[in-house]
Amino acid sequence: MPHPEPEHKQLNPINPIEVDDDDGDELILSLSPVKLQRLPHLTDYLSQLPTHNNPLEHNPFYHPSDGFYITPSDVILRQIVYDLSAAGASSGPASAYHRAGPRRHIFFEPSSIKAAIVTCGGLCPGMNTVVRELVLALWDLYGVRQIFGIKAGYRGFHSMDPIQLDPKLVHNWHKNGGTVLETSRGGFDLHKIVDAIQNRGYNQVYIIGGDGTMRGAVDIFHEICRRKLKIGVTGIPKTVDNDVGIIDKSFGFQTAVEMAQQAISAGHVEAESAVNGIGLVKLMGRSTGHIALHATLSSRDVDCCLIPETEFYLEGKGGLFEFMEQRLRENGHAVLVVAEGAGQDIIPRNEAQKQERDESGNPVFLDVGQWLKSELKNWWSRDHPNELVTVKYIDPTYMIRAVPANATDNLYCTLLAHSAIHGVMAGYTGFVPGPINGNYAYIPVEEVAKAKNVVNTRDHKWAWVRSVTNQPDFNRT
């Protein structure tokens, strides 16, 4: 059977839309056509692959009916908000992605599948849930019996023996934080990894990790294509910071925000209970401030939120010290939330610190929380030598990322796992499953590896943060 979905499919233009403008006049518009993003498939480099009827057809848990199986015309639009004006409607084709879900025909015989699952990078709530649900869905939905866990991240492919997984073994994994499979950073050796995948006979590879892991998944996918191997590769994006682009959010993010709120509440209690008390809370967010932003909006106890997307300064008019003094004079206490990536450009560094990198090749960040604590105390003792100040510094990083996922994230992890399996079974490879505008889609892993999800400091949400905290914009001009 040929490739079930053509590449670069251009869907029919959307029919004209009739609306009334503000003056009551009728406005007739025709939105641009939809450009369906290319999704890699095994048949791109392996022709004449046999197909099989989807075993869900006879699965006792399902009763397939019209609309159950996803068709080539089922797509998810990336942009769903349009300005219905001539300028807004003529901005070019709208991007769309294949909708995630089961297909009527699959490209793997379940009895011949040998699946590998690996977790890489830092911890995140929900990692164990994703692994558990991959195992259960492969086993119960598609009848796969050879499922293996790769220990210790990418290096585990070529340096450690795998663990055979089954539903009984993973039954309670979702109740635990961290990853039972263990994880690590670095250790990426492309040819050793693909050699191990090929030699051990894996024909489905599920890779759970962050942006560095997704870049590695791109290389693995390309090398498998170059070798013309019938191996499906999918990445499941994991980043507690929510900095993965295109998808609505990353799994574990909502749990992280809930835990961050607890840290902020503790900082608020400490600040209220001291003379000129400052509760300083550092939250995760190397390149983006989503956790700090959402926790600030949810808490309402925060007086100032500092994120990597906005610069700030300490001294002078409109600076942080001036604002903190104002709050201390007004309320007797203040709560300051800072994302770990904020202020890195103004923290003094020696030459060695400028060159330092972690195992994944990322610049090593200095502790902005400890630096701010020191600077706040020094400033107060300098300008107000006869007054007390108490700075309580709370860093809940490892508490947040090591907890089990909450109910919402557990459900999300299950849907991600099922979406990934349905896609691989349908012959897709080199893709990432994820929600776009609330609907699950398949996105080329190359796009996800490059895309970033930064806080837009010019939108309504950041304006809302500033209205809640009344903090300055730290703009010197």
C-alpha cells in the first residue's frame, strides 16, 4: 500500500466568510489556503512496505466507528485567531499539522515489534507516567510484548543492558517522582547509539527529553534514514520550564507551577513574620520565565517577578532597590520571585566562569538567588545601617522537579504516550506528538528542536503580571 498521506499537501482554500464590521456593513473575506507541514514517513526511503489492519479493530476496549480512525484530511491549524480584514486574511497559507490518533492501517506487525524507551536530561514531573503509559498502551492496545527501558539516558544504549518492561513492573511508576529508568546529561555518541539500536533489533524508539535531547533525536532519525532502517523514532518533549515551542505546553509544567506556589507561600509567611522581611524565591527557568510568571499570577503574594526575557537593574531611579524599599515602607515586607536565568548578564563572573559548560554543552548559570540575597543585604546595610532587614532565600528547584505529576499532568502524559504510539504504528517517524490549540498533532522533530517558547513581554499576560505586582518595567530610557 502506498504512503497514506502525501507530502506538502495543499488543502482547499477555506470558503469565504461573511461577517459584519463595526459599522454594520457586510464584509466578505476569503482566508488563505492551508499548508500541511510535511511529516516524515518510513515509506520516504523504504518503498513497498506491507501494511496491516489496525488491531484496535478487534480490541475489546474499543468499538471503532465512523470518525474513529484519523484520515489524511484531519489536520490541526497552528494559528486559530485571525484578523478578518484584508491585511489579516492575506498573510499567506495557514500552517497545519497532521492530527494525532490511530490510523486504519499500520506499518508494523505487533508480534515483530521491539520497542525501546529512554529518558534523558533533567528530572520533570510525569516522566515515569509517560514510560508507564507507553508500556501499557503498547501492551494492551497493540499487543506488543517486547518493550525495553534504556537506563541512564543516551549513553545507556551502548553502555548498559536494557530492562525488559511489562505492565506489572511499571504498574505504580506514575506515583513516583523522577524516572525509574534513570537519566543523565551528555553521553551522546551518534554512531554507537544507532549501532546499538540496530544490533539489538529495536524497530521503535521512544525518546523522552528536553531541547538537547530532541536535537539528539533529530541526529538519530537522520542516521536511521541514511542507513535505510525500518525503525520509527519519536520524541516526547520534556521540559519543566515549558520552553518547547509550537506545542501548547510541556508535561510537568502545571505540577511545577503548583509546587512553586507553595514555595512562594512559604516565602510570604517568612517575609510577613520578620522586620523588613524579604521572601526571595528562585524558580526554574533557564531561558524562559513561564513558571515564575504563572506562579506569580496564581499566587498574588508576589511584589516583583524577574524573568530571563526582561532585563533589570539594581541601583538608581526605577531600579529594583528603589522599588523594594517602597514596598517595605508601605507593607513592612515584600516577596521577590526570580527565574534562574534572569540577571545572568549583570552577575559578575571571572574568566573561568565565563567559559564553564555543563554536560550538555549549555553555559553554567551562576546562582542568581544567592547573588540577589547578598546584594539586597549589602544595599540595606549601606543605605539603612540602623534598621533591621531579613532576607529569607528559598530555592525549591529539586523539590519541584522531583515530585510526581498531578492529576492534570498525569492525564496529559497518557495522551502524549498514546499519540506517540499511534503515530509510530502508522509508519511516521522523526516526529513529536503534542497539543496545538488543545488538539493533539504530529510535529516534525526538527521543528520542535529549533522552536522556542519564550514569554512575550509585550502581550496581555505580562501586562497582567505587572498590574498584579505594580513593579516597574526597569527601562532606563
